[in-house]
Amino acid sequence: MKALRLAGAVVIAGSLLLFSARATATASPTPTGSPCTASALTSHLSHVTSVQGYGCEGGWAYLWATLSVASNQVSVTELMSDASGTWRAVSRATYCQAGLLPDVVYRRACFSN
């Protein structure tokens, strides 16, 4: 009987450790309720001429847009975060790591131009 209780305690402790490690690896900004719209995502970007695509999940977003820079059209992919209460572009070099972003945002923000 004692061996069964010990085995159960080990299984529960192992499960808790696994769950806490997984939660830490997927940490993301706390969503603040910023709307997931093209205008909300582009509000802090200048010279946006068009938006080809965007999406949001869990306080993260990706934005595919065209900017007009010195009379040239430039296509950009931005990784966005709403941790500050408004959508802001953040460094893809910092955040584009497996497990840090929601899957759809990771695939569309980190593997594009």
C-alpha cells in the first residue's frame, strides 16, 4: 500500500514539473484587449499603403504590409505584441524562437521575408 502511494506521488510530482516547464516555455504577453484589425496593427507604423494579411493570437500578431519609402514600395512582415496596451512591432530576432509564440503567429511572422 505504501509503495502504491509513493508511486502515485511520484507520478503527480512529475506531471506538475512537466506542466510548469511547458507553461514557462510558451510565455507570451498578456493580452490587453487591443482589437485585431488592420488599422489597429498599423496605427504606429508610418507610410503603410496596403495590408496583404494579418492575424492575432494570445497578445501576438503578424502583419504583412506594403510601405511607401522614398517613392519605393517595400513589402514587410512585422511581428507585433500588445503587451503595452497597443500593438507595437517587436524584434523578430528576439522572439522568433520555437515555443515562444503561438504557432500560427510563429509560422507566418518568422518564416516570411
